[in-house]
Amino acid sequence: MADWIMKGLSASDPSRLRSADELTAYVQSIGFLPFFANEVPGFSVEEITASNAWWTGNRSTDPWEWREAIAAEHIVAYGKFFDGRAGFISTEWLPYFANARRLGWDFDGKWQDGRASLRDKAIMGHFMNVESEDDPEFYDAAILSTELKRMAGFGKDGAKNYPGILTGLQMQLYLVIGGFRRRRNKRGEEFGMPVSLITAPERIWGYKTMSGAYSEEPAESWQRIYDHMRELFPRVDESDIIKLIGKRPEEMKPNL
């Protein structure tokens, strides 16, 4: 088995990010950022942090630990947004990603129009049962991904490909990772690794934010994202940018 060699910076490099707060501020300034190295050189958390700081378990210096704190703070969004891989999006750019990826459809409208699968609905149904943002329960709905799998009927004798369906819903910005929590045994004691808490972004940032770009065509929102990437990385191949941000809306197919 090959070793995973991190592409980060030296611990002595003054340009590296040093804390979760610095990373959050950087995401807000740049707009969006994948977690690990990808087709666009230099465009990841991995490449702008110290390579020897990862997986140490030190919450103040380990970027892997930072993601837990950042996801729970809800200043920026965290989830599998880039070619099925994890990353961050600022609240300024969330509406454009949502419009481009959802093709202008809220999930309930997409379902009613026959553009969503039964497996999508099995998961999303657990985040659609509160009708109004004025309801105090609206912002409380976050479910451990392991529990959501059971609730949605996936598993050995149920529906298949839970990880893939869950990732697809994050790619469409219907779901995000709103934090992490360890599971508890019957005695109430925590055990195991932290598990992601899944929720709808509307539950965190509100419907007004998430639908903020619905007034423009999905293709316009996609173009904004592409142009921003082109401005940041003028020499990167177009195909590499598109692999990361997703296909043009007119080229996307319903997730059935």
C-alpha cells in the first residue's frame, strides 16, 4: 500500500495557514476551497497548511481537526462539493453554487416534477417535514450520517449506495455537513471516531440565502463560478476547472 504524501508547506513557511480561524477567513476571502489537492495546483487546504501537522489529533494545529470546528461554526459551509470530494464554500458563494447545481429547483419541486430518485427522497424526506422557518424545530434538524442511513432504509437488506446518494445530494447543495459528533453507547458514553451531522443548508443559513440566486439562470451562476476560478488560476486548463466545479448546467442530467 502506497504512502499518502501530503503536498503541504514546511512548518517554517510563514505563508502557511496556522489555525481554523485563519482557514475560515481564507475561505471567506477566496470564496470556496477544496480540502485536498486536486487538478488545480495550489487550490486546497492541503497545499496551504503544514504537511507535518495533519492527523496529529492536536485541535489547534491539525487541519483535519479544524474541519470539525469550522463545520460546527456555520460561518462557511462544509461538505462534499467538489467532484464528490470535501471542501468549503463561503455564504457569499453558496447561492450561486446552489442555483447552478440544483438547476433552479428546490428539492420538493424537483421531486414533484419527477427529477429526483426514490433513494434521494428517502434521505431528503427527513429534512422536509418542517414547513416554516418560523417553526423552532426548523433549525434543529441535523442527523448523524450513520443514523440517517438506517432511517432512510439503506443497508444490508435495504437500498444500496448510501455514500454515493448522500454525496450526490451534497454536490447539489441540498445537504451539507453541519458538524461532527461521536456516537454514544447505551450508557450514554461517547465512543469511536466523530461522525458527520447531516442537515439541509436552509436549516443553517435560511431559505432566503440559499435561494438568493434563483432570479438568474443556472448557467449564469455557473459562469460566475467559472469566471472566478479563471481569475484565480488563469493558466489552468478549462477541463481541470470544470472537473472541479462541475459541468455546465445544460450538460447535467437528472440524478435518477
